[in-house]
Amino acid sequence: MDEIAAYRVFVRVAQTGSFSKVGRLLGTSTSSIARMVNSLEEDLGVRLLNRTTRQLVMTEAGQRFYADAARIIQSIEEAKRGAAAYQQGVRGVIRVHAGTSVGSGVILPALPDFLHMHPEIVVDISLTDERVDVVSEKVDVAVWRGRLEDSGLIARPLGSSRRVLCGSPAYFARHGKPSVPSDLSRHNCLVYSALHYSNEWTFQRGGETSNIAVSGNLRADTGGVLLTSTLRGLGLAVLPEWLVREACDQGQLQTALADYEVGLSGNDPSLFLVYPHRSPPPKVAAFIHFLLRLFERNDEVRPSYDSGAPAAASSPAAPPFESTQ
């Protein structure tokens, strides 16, 4: 059995609720479609559809398999578009909007590789932590933190959203490392001042959560400023793992409280790749493919840092979604 073909057929059956409709779409018989779904169920060892004379209804297992199969099919289509783009001489301007930290820390350093592969593309990139109207501003691709609200945009999760507490070796030599979250009361803590952020850092371990109010002599609305100040030994900061990875690898920064899950109170650290159309033009499809691979590579290689804590395993990417909240 051609598994991918079976997945495609099942996804279409689940979407249309009809063997006959899918048969007409694919130019084959209703019985052939039914046999393919039956074979898929036998291969999986589980019933995906409950059949009556009037309708097809997905079982609970069928609903779960549909979500996974639809994600697989979309990933295959995106991979094909990305590969095809390399052969189509993609050209033109791509307008990109990204947060300051992720843009300067991850995207810009890798951008020359993309432009070398596509010399006829011009990337017009804007780095700002304020969201813009993607449609009205004619933005092709955006990289945003946190889920979308009231939008029909397409969003794909990007990499790890893990944060770490870090400081420079010089700072720790002067002030010592905190051993428990409450120790932060005697440390100079550098905090975000952007919208929706507070001066509370959260620490989770073993099902228990500690919310620690912190203070220090610097507040900034971008992660880049906090990173630079932390590197200079000014204080401690909670920063995205991907932003500090290179500095930790090189020994410029060290982590603390590595056995805790660290966060910022009231803030969603998740990163999403956002674009307005499910079937973007080749130049945009090539850039989307490039970003997905870039963040996949970042997530595959995790430093152990100097804390001695084991590297966390990366989570599988969630399927794309259209925000309809």
C-alpha cells in the first residue's frame, strides 16, 4: 500500500465526509476509495470511520489520525514547493517582519546563506517587537512570539520556546550563583519593559511554581539590549535559549537554576512563523522552507552549557493552524 496516497485519500474523505465525492475528485470509483481506507484501517489496526448508509463519521482514533495525517501531507507539499523553488529561478522582493531578538539573533546571521542560494531575491526585513497588519502592510512572512488573536493568518510553530536564567562568569564571580529562586532578591536582575511583560519571573520544578518579583538597574524592550548588558556583567537576565546558545557555547555566559523551567509571568514565549496564504508564491515558499529548516537545526543541537544539566529533548513541531479566535 502506498501510505502517502492512503493518507491523502483519508484526509480528503474526512474533509468531505464522502467516498463518492473523493472518487469524483480523483477520477476513480467509490469502491476504490473505500478499499483504500479499509486497507489503511487494517494496516493501523484501528477503525478510523464509522459508516452508515447516510454518512461517514470519524472515530476518536480517526480524529487524531486526521490531524497527524493532514500535518504530514502539508509538510510534504511545503517540502515539494521549497525544493521546486530552487529550480524555478525564484526572484523578486520578500517583505519580512520579525521580532528584534529573533531577527538579530537567528535570522540575520543566516540570511546570507539564503541570498547566496537565491541571488535574484531581495529581502526587505523589518525588526520590531510591535505586530503589524500583515495583509494591509503587504508582509509576506512574519516571525512573532505568542499565538495570534482574531486572525485568519497561517501560523507554524518554530523551534524551542525554552528560556534560561543566565549571567556572565565575571558577574557570578563577584556575586555568586543563586541556588534557589528566592536568592534572586539579592541579585541585579535585568528585565523586559515591553508590553505584557511584568517584573515577575516564574520557576517550575516538580509540579511546584514560584513567582519571584525581581528588580535591577536596567529595563529594556528588546532581548538584544538585555543580552549585551548580561554579557558585559551588569546582571542576570531570563532570555530565550536560542538567543544565548552561542554565548554559552563560547563560555561568555553561564546558566543558573538549570533544574527549573524558567519563564516570564504573563508572557507566552512560543515563536510562530506567520504568513497570509496557505499556498504562497514560490519566492515566499522558498523563504518559509529556509526558516523552518533554520529553526529545526537550532532545535536539533542543544548545548549542555556549563551548568552540568542534561540537554532537553526537542518537542515535535505542532501542526500549522489558522487562528480563528
